[in-house]
Amino acid sequence: MVSIIWMPQAIKDLATLSNYIELDSGYFAKITIQKIFSAVQHLKNFPHIGRIVPEINDPNIREILYRSYRIVYRFKDDEVSILTVFHSSFQSGLKHIK
């Protein structure tokens, strides 16, 4: 089992996402964030489950999807670092990934 670390950018992304959804529905905002956290928990046992991010093409940078959201992570040395979470229609969500 690997450990999961949420990087500051990913935490900021979740807060922004929650605030945006909350404009329409506080309930749906809460559920969406819970579902994203739930999806990430699967990485503890299956860190290679995500596909390699096509725009980056690095086998250590992968992503899983929840609805229209891309959850990008780095898997290295038994550690999964959640790098960013963004809506799939915004390709600029990858701008800070190196």
C-alpha cells in the first residue's frame, strides 16, 4: 500500500472547484469533493490504475477521472502525490506540472 499526499496546488484546486459548484448547490459541491477523495483512495492499492497523462508522456505522471475532472498524480517510491485537479475542458490545468 502506498501513501497519498495532497500537494498544495491540488488542495487549492479542490477549494476553487468546491466554491464554484457551491454557487449552484452546496450539497452537490460537498458530494463532488467527497467523490474525488474516494476516487483517489483507490490509488493506495492500485497506484498504476491511472493512465499516463498524454500531454506529458511521463510514466510517473498519471491521471484518474471522476466525471469531467482530471485528477493528476505522480507515483514514485511508494508515494502518490496528487498534483492537480481540474475540469477536463481546461487544458491549462497542466501548466504547473513538471
